[in-house]
Amino acid sequence: MPEVTRSLEIPAPPSAVWQWLSTQDGLRRWLSPDLVIDARIGGAYQMPGGDGEIQISGVVLELVPEGRLVLSWLEEGWVHPGRLVITLEPTRQGTLVHLVHDGFAGIGKPDWERTAEAYERGADKHQVLRRLADVVTAAGV
């Protein structure tokens, strides 16, 4: 199953990284300043896509403190959602953060492969994990 994956080690413990994943204010600082989210399991969210043209929406599927955030990910024009999965893995130097977009084959678009390719390019362009690292680092540990 195709997925877009990025990882980055942040020199801070999972508890310091988690605070930026578990609240609307925290997520707005690095993911999207226009994000509106009810940050609890089953809570809905909405935000503009990276191009500012489309809307992304979904619900919080998993919220494991200092471990994992999973969102359903429904872009306008998709029939079914994919997922955004962010996991935190403690390391000797801090936290390894993994970001995965998956489920492209099931979004209900005949050209889903092109969508996955666009997300691959977008992951490099938008550098959301770098933005997360910058916010965590600026806040101090």
C-alpha cells in the first residue's frame, strides 16, 4: 500500500514534543494556523490544505499520550479518507517523530497514484516535521 513517510529526530523528550500534538493551539503552531480541532478521540477537525485552495477534514482516530496521533484525512474531492499517523519514539538523543500519510488506494479516486505522488512532493515542500522541530526547540526542553 503506498504511503508517504517522513521521520525526524528532535532533541527533546516525547513529553516535550507531545504538547505540540495534543492541543489545537499546539497543532496550529506547526501544522496549520487555521486548524480547528476537537483534540479528543472522535473529535472533528478542519483546515485548509497546503495549497490553501482545498479543505481537509476528518476526525481524531487515536490519541495516545506521548506516543501516537492518528487522524482520518479527507481532502475535498475524495470519496473516502486516508490517514495521517504521527508517532513518537523515544531515543537516546530525544524523540524520533514519524509522519505517515496512508490509505491513498482507498480514497475513491481513479488517479489516486497521482494524489500519492503529489503528497510525496508536498511532504518535501512543506517540511511540517521541520516546523514541529523548530517550535519544540524554540520552546526549550
